[in-house]
Amino acid sequence: MPTQPVVLIVDDQADIREMLSVALHMWGYRVLTASNGDTALGIIVNDRPDVILLDSLMTPMSGEAFIKQLSVHERTIPIIVMTALTDRKTLDRMWSLGVKQVVTKPFRLAALQEHLLSVKAAMYSLSSCVYR
């Protein structure tokens, strides 16, 4: 029996974490949550998620700082950034750090589900490749 994909939600707003947790559970994901980047880095050490949903505007560690810190230790966990920022410069920085998807707040849950399915499909297509 296949295991449930694990999603780590990193957001400093408890209501956002709760709403996303409920939706992700309904979609068949196992959910981990963190209210800040430091906690999330600790979770990743013990329970490696398949995907990270990351708020870009957190304190004391921003989403961008979290990605940079994560990249020191781990480069293969896909990250979907949730952000209210829409300026091109910020989005370009996120993409340059290796973010797989960007979801602009406010977002519809159906749109987030599409982003998750896209990342999940890419993960499975890469893991099923045979190298000769």
C-alpha cells in the first residue's frame, strides 16, 4: 500500500495552518505544521516531508531566509511558496532559489491542489526514471 505524501506547512498564521491542514488531510496527505522557519528546519531533520508549503512573509525568519538555510542542508524537497507579494523582483528571487511553484494570496484551495498535484506528478516522474 502506498504511503501518504507528507506536506509541511510553514506559516506564522495559525488559521492558515489549520485551514490548509484540514484541506490537505481531505486530499489524502499527511500533514506537518510549523509556525516559523526555525521550527520547520527542526521538523525536516526528523521527518523529511515530500513537499513544503511556505509562507514568504514570516518573522523572525522570512520565507526567503528559510529557503537559503534549507539549501545548506537539503536541496531536494520541492517548495511551494504562498505569498501576497506580486512584484517581479521578489518572484524572480523566489524562482532563482529553486522554488517549484508560487501561489498568490489570497488563493482558492482548488488552485493550491492543482499546484500540489503538479509537484507530485513531477516527483513521481523523476523517481520512476531509469538511468543506464
